[in-house]
Amino acid sequence: MGSQQREADERWRAVLYELLRRAQGDPEFRARVEASGAVLDHFEVVLERVRDQHVSTSGGAIRTREEWWGFQLAIPRAVLGDWVDGATETTTIIEAIGPVPGAAGTFVRRAAGFIANRIGELQALDRGDGVHVSMTWMAPNVFVPQPR
């Protein structure tokens, strides 16, 4: 297994951990995640089945990376810093993401809405390199932000 694959696996584990952590303490959240079609209890089985599927894409100022586990948006600090909490429109974020081919493209509008509603949170999370916003195929429309 290459270093990129190990890195992707570790990012996925971090996203899964956050989903499980939130689901464990909040039955309503877990029900919403599972109602979306997510399978929270069989991560390693899914990992083995799809480990070799990997596609990378890029769009605009925000880099999009589609992986076997889902996709992530890499929002640079400079882009994030230009946005104003409560004043940046979803369309501005969609334009910054740019065209995204593949399955990830169908979630751009929802991801942009998530980002627009949490700009202050994302800016606070930024440690100098921007942030990642990830979504797994196992939990569609559940977005998890992390520092880059």
C-alpha cells in the first residue's frame, strides 16, 4: 500500500471517528446519519472492498479530491479568509469550487451550503493551512470539517 493510500485511509478513519463520536452521544444524529444510507458499523469491510478505487479531480480555487471513501474539499487559508461569516453566499463558494466531474459533483451545492453556514467555525478551525471539508459515500450530505 502506497503512502497516498495510507494517508487517505487515515483521513477516512478520522472522518469515521468523528461520525461515530457524534452518533454515539446523540441518538437523533445517528438516526439521521443512518437514514441517509450510512453504514457506521462495518467500516473495515467497506475499506477492503473499495481500497483500490481512487480518482482525483480538481476544480477552482478550492481543490476537490474524490477518493474511494468519498471526497474532500481543500479550502486554502487565503480563500477562507476572504469570506465573511453570515455574508458570503453559497453561489460564491460554488464558484470557488468550480466544476467537479464525477460523483462528487452532485454534492457541491450541499457542501457549499454547509460551508456558507459555518464560515466562522471553519475560520476558527484553520491552523494556518486552511481546512478540509469531507463527505463519505457511506454518509451522503454529512460534512465533516478538519484542519489541513
